[in-house]
Amino acid sequence: MKKIGFVSIVIVMLVALCSCNKTEYQNVIPANATFVAKVDAKAIAEKGELANSQVIGMLKSYLALVVNGKDLKQAKAYIDDPAGMGFDLSMPAYFFMVGNEHVGLTLKVADEDAVKDLLSLLHKQQLASKPQKRHDLMCGRLLDEISYSYNDNTFLLLASLGEKGGLRVEQMAQQLMLLEEDDSFVSTDAFKRLESEEGKDVVLYSTLAALPQGLSKEVAAFLPTTVKLSDIDMVSTLQFSQGKVELNMNLKGSPMAQTLVFDEMEKNLSGIEGKYLDKVTDKAVLWAGAGVNGAWLLEQLKKYSKSKELLFMLERGIDIEWMLKEVEGAVAIEIRDFGDASDTKTLDFDAYAQVKDTPFLVDVEEWKRGMKEYGMTMQDFGKNSYVLKAEGNTIVWGVEDHNLYFSTQIAPSFAKGTALKDYEQMIQKSMVFVYVDMKKLQLDKVVKKAGQSWLAQGLGSINALTFSMPSAQQMNLTIEMDDKGENFLKQLF
């Protein structure tokens, strides 16, 4: 049997397009699912005008390479009218994960005979096995690695993310098809939260345990040892609107996680209240602000290996830990130029922080003497202001009216910009806010240079990206487009 990875992706895409109220086809999702995505694929296809897109043209041209004979005409007909495959277009598709081991997709069946015809075509093309009846179900394999099971109501695809698959996955798929509602995800509070989000293109549920292994390890480092990744879950919504894409995330934890994680964050994060907005310039590529307790922030930075290394490097010249412990209130950074990774140029930036007091200034003379051992110098640059030179880079830092500042500009001449004018109210209500000017960042050119022209086209249509945290348990990410009257999906497809 053929193993064609790209074809498997195509099939899953086409099947998903046929799904977009509660019925028993959702019962196959087990109660211990760590990730569930409810996808209104019909709405996504319509917003992206997928029927007339270049993606459909590419799929049709590719089909000729993998589908032979008379079946090619029927395969193209499925692309033109996905409803012909036998799935209910009015119902959402549900993708889900069980641990980090299995991934599944469940769809509502509208016409069992049409599903049978689809599988018959795939079988003739050696892309699927012939359905076999087991426990009042029709079962088989797709592309050797994906198990399918279906009846007159539900169609389930299940695959292993590890090496163990085969018969074990087939058996698991059959067991999921026979789940009672009380044993399924449908019976959980998480499902109720998922279903309460109506009118969204995609609704996601996940525990932090479902994060990729590398990322989950980093996140776990920030959690108290008594709190597990599975103790915190998140319901997110993704909406493709005219001129923007909005991702809203709402976290919820066990009672212990609520106390040790979210309540602790609420104590140590505060509103930015617009502080330092008068210093933002029109040259800003990135601006980030937060309201924070410096001593708490320092402890968080020490949990992350890279920031811990940075703190160690800075300690060669100045007592950065002492400075951070005095921070209380708003902090902000503006980056104007990320520099070139091929040279040793530092970021072109300004950074500010409110400080309670300035006891660290009494050690400046000692810092000056100690720096010489590392080939660095620091000189006075006015009252409580200094110029630090190291490895060909120059940074001005100092304190003015309980505001600690760092800058790569010796004599800044920038006037206040208007980049954040439209976000001022949102910033004032946020604990954390980040703005990225995607035009100045020019990621599309980097991606295009790497040969990803399709992705570069989508990135090139983005004007700005913003991230905000109104509270410790709510995060919002917005992608803003150049064309306010066009949907991002249309650009993407």
C-alpha cells in the first residue's frame, strides 16, 4: 500500500471541509483528551473563498499524480463538492489528542453509502484498506498509518504520534466508537466551556500537558513543584474577521494552581496605566510594556536558562539583580532595530522602569573598577547618568525622578510617535502589552529568501501584531491586516 504523506494531509483537509447541535458523533472523544479543537471548516472555506483559490487548483493538479483512471474524475468532483463524500456540512469537525500519543478527527456522517463509495475509491487507488465489519462498525486503515472506523452517524480517524500503531490503534479506534456519553469528553466541564463559545471559526481546549515537549519543559520550570501542567487548562477562540485575526485565550486552574500561579501573578502584575507611552517613537519595531514587581520578576527570570545566563553576563558590569529588586510599577522597552545576526551590533533600544529607590547607585564607583577586568569601561554622563562601553557597544543608563533607563542612543532626537495611538486605552487596561510593526520587522522577506513564497505572501499582508493580558488568566493576540476590508484567509489561500 502506498505511503504518501502529502496525500494524507490532502485527505484530512478535504474531509474537514465537509464538517461545519450536539450529537453522539462527539462521544468518541475520550474524557481524558488533552487537546480538542472544534473547527467550523465550512465558515473557514467560505471566508477564504477556498473554492476559487490557488490551493484547490494545486490539489487538482496533484491528484493526477496519485489517482489513476476513471477515479480521477470522481476525485476532482470531491474537491469541487466535498459534500459528495458523505459528511454533514452543517456540523463542526473535532480534532483531538489523547496525551501526546494519539491524534483523532471525528465527523458527522450524513450519507453512509457515500462514505463507503469514497473509501472504495481510495481502496482501488491503494490508499486505503477495504472496510471490514467489526462490532457493528466498518473499520480499516488509511495510508497504512491511520485507522478509520464509521457507522451511519460517526466517522473517526485515529493515528499514533509515536512508533506504536497498527493493530493497537485500530483497537483503540473501535473502543472510542463504542464510548458511552458518561465516559466521553462530552460529559466534562471542559466540553461545556468549549461549546459555550459560539460563532467562532475555531474553538480550542487544551491542558498545558498538551504543549510540545520542548515548550512544556520550559513552562513547567515556571510552575511551583506542587502544580502539574495538567492542573491548568485553556479555552481559546480563533476568529478570522475582515482585516484581522483574533486569538483569545482564557486559562483556568485547579484550586492549587489558582492560588499558587494565578493569584500570585495578580499580586505581582499591575496595570501599565499608560506609563512611558509619551516616549514611543515612530521608529519602533517592537514595544512592550508591563506593570510588575521587580523582585518577583527576577525570580521568574532565574527559572529560564537563557535569561539566567543573560543576568549572569550583566552581573560582570553592574548589579542588575539589585536594580531589579527596586523595580515597582511600569516597565517598557522599545526596540527600533534588531540588528544583523551576522555582526556584533546590539539592539537599538530604549528601556524604562519605575523604581522605589536607588540604593544601588552607591556602588557605581566599585562597578567602574570591576569592569576593567572584563575589558569594559563606564564613565559619568551627568547626574546619576553613565555611559557603559563593552565589546564595541555603547549603552547609556541612569536614574531620573525614580525612573531607571537604558538606551543605545547617546543623544536621542526622536519625537513622540503615533504607532500606539490607537491602542492607548487597551494598554491602560493591560498588565502586559506587546506591539510589533510587521512591516518594519520584514519577516516576509526573510521567509521568501528561505524559499517559502506561500508563507511570505501571508506575512507580507500583515500590518501589525498585538498581544495583551488584561488579567493573569486572559491573553489576547491580534493580527492586523493591511487591507481592512479583506479576510486574512483569502490572502493565505
